[in-house]
Amino acid sequence: MDKKVISRKKIHYRIRKRLIGSAAKPRLSVFRSNADIYCQLIDDANGTTLAAASSRDKDIAAQKVTKTEKSKLVGNAIARKAADLGITTCVFDRGGFLYHGRIKAVADGAREGGLTL
């Protein structure tokens, strides 16, 4: 593995030690690849994914906007799915990435969609 990936994984493990999601307050996990961004609402108590959204979803991928703007749309999409499940709050797990750029855009999009982080 790349040194950068190993470093990010170490940070992620350190973050995960204190972040726990439940059915009432799930963990909003974010993963950023070079091209796309993915996020899921996870219930760690049962080990299940409650909802997921990514920039590869048809309605988001069809839009010709920048990656940062797509990330904001992903945040909005996950907030809508959470609202359908009756979830209003969650714990934000940045996945070892810096809270900047596309990761921050997902959080902002989720907040705009009505999710409390």
C-alpha cells in the first residue's frame, strides 16, 4: 500500500475508536476516491448500512458540475434518505480525510438537507 493510504488508515482507526453509530444516531461514513465520493449511514450496533449515496448515482452522475458540487449533492441525497427513515441526527466520520474540500461539501450538503451532524 501507498504511504499516503497507510497514513490515512491510521488516522481513520484513531477516529473510529471514539465514533460509534446506533440505529437512532448512525455514523455518516465518507469515502473519497480520485473520481467519486461515497457516503453511508451505518448502525454499528447491528453492523448494518441504513442508507447510502454516491456520486455514481444516476441523477447525480448525469449533472455536469465540479466534483465539489457533486459532493454537496451527495450530502443532500443522503440527508433525504435519512429523513425518509426518520433519522435527524448522525455522527460524521470523515474517514481519515481532512475536513476540507469535497469532505466538507458532503457535510454541508447533509446539513442543508436537514441532517444534524
